Amino acid sequence: MAGFIIRRATAADCEEICQLFQKQVSSGNKQTSPSPETLKKDGLGKLFHILVAEDEKCAAKQLIGYLFFHFTFSSYKGKSILLTDIYISPEFNKKSVATELFVHLCKIASEEDCARLEWAVREYDNERNEFVAISNATNIMKMESKRTISIDTDSLLESMAEFITRRATAADCEEICQLFQKQVSSGNKQTSPSPETLKKDGLGRLFHILIAEDQKGASKQLIGYLFFHFAFSSWEGKSIFLIDVYISPEYSKKSVAKELFIHLCKVANEERCGFLEWKVRENENEKNEFAAISNATNFMKEEGRYKFHLSKEKIMTF
């Protein structure tokens, strides 16, 4: 890599990263940008991570680009990475800086034993489209008919009758995995993580689970779950991604999914999140219902965004 190095950002880089944000605001590519204090407060190195490209030829070793990402968890595949933003200073955009940032990210994904690496891209996002070309990534919008949905985090208030929704704890992992097994048995999942994997890969840290619990039975069994994780947008700050939702079929008509979603909206409000986002296939009734009741924006339709997915096998080629 002639002339620059790639490394993890630290708190000391936040001022300079925000200067790169301001370049984009000035050029009209961003409307607003977080402050250095926001980057530090909202969890650099915890909630999200940044790779930076640093010019080595300059005496001051200035930053010439960044890549934002965070770890997440798939109830289908396990630990994963979501690439959320990338920027290269225009004067360096022909020097393979973006490619080297991406290769570095793939190495992190391999080291962390991540099952996949995913990112959203618009038609005109040159760097992210380049990643697709060099990695043979799968366009999951095209291959799996998924849409990405985003809403502003307004809470929706409605009472719950025969069940409650709450945050899951480690003690719930066995029962959550029983719900996974229901889906494996019905053919809706190919595999499912073990309770140990849920605990090891960061329940309450890397990802969070809301559960619905039947209050009528003496045993108070779990009847559904919703997986989500916090993320960070260099446009709007702290945010939430809804990853997976499942309701036991016998409860599918009792507004359980809706109440889990309402609970998630309340979490988003309490955490002062800028937006809440999720992907949905045409046949995913619950997630489509969320779009209907919340007046959410369909990013595929409104903004021409596509989601790309890099499997573990493809990641390991870098």
C-alpha cells in the first residue's frame, strides 16, 4: 500500500474523522455530521468501530479516509459484520484506499470468525459497488427479494393482554433456542445457534433480544422473540437494526409481533436513536406488518439502495 496505512481508529482520531464529515457536508453529500464528542459518547470501539486510512507521506500523517462498521448477530448464521459507511478524500480516490480498507475489514471478519459481511449500496456509491466487483458478493435484494425498511423512532402505544414483552437474559437462552428448533423443524431455518453461542457471542452486548412471554400458563413459556442490535450512523448517530423476529404459529394472530415492535420503538426512543431499520422479504408477514403500521420508508423503492452480502467462504479469500 504505497503512501498510506490502514488501522483501527482511536478516540484521538475523532476530531480528524469529523473534519472528513465536514468535507462531505460542505460538498452536499451529508446534511449533518456527528461531533467528536458524539463519536466518543456513543461508543467508538464498543457500539461501532472505524478503520482509518492515514497518509504516511505527509509529516502530520493526516487521515484520508474512513470505514465505519459494527458487529452484529444473525439468528441464522451467528456473528457477522455490517459495513455502514465509507469515505475517501477526493484527492486520494484513485489510489486503492477504499479497496485496502475493505480488505482490512475482510481480515477482521476472518479473525473474528464472522459468518458474513454485509453492506447497503446505492447505484452511485462507487466504493461500495467496487467492493461488490472485487468480492463476488451476493445482492440479497435481487437473490432473496429483501427490502430494507427504515422508520423514525416514534413510539406506538397499545395495551398487552395475555402476554408480556421484556428483555431476554441468559436464563432465557435455552427456551429461545427451542423456538429456533421449531423453525428448523418446519424448514424455515437450516441451522440454529446453541444457547452457549448466544451467551458467548454477546447477548446484551453484541446483540439484544426482546421476548414475548405467555402469562396464562403456570410456566410462563416464551412464545416469540425479536433480535436487534445498536449501530451508529455517521449521518444520524445512534440507531437500531432489527435482525430477526419469530412468533410461535399458535400465537401469530394475537398481535405478539406488533407488541414486540412497539417495545423496540420504545427502546429506540429511550436510547435517543436516530432511526430504526430492518430488512424484509415479501413473505415475511411480521416485518411487512411493521412497515404497514409505522409508515416506514422502503429504502429500495425510495432511495435505490441495495444490500450486499459476503459469505464466510468469500471473506476468507482476502
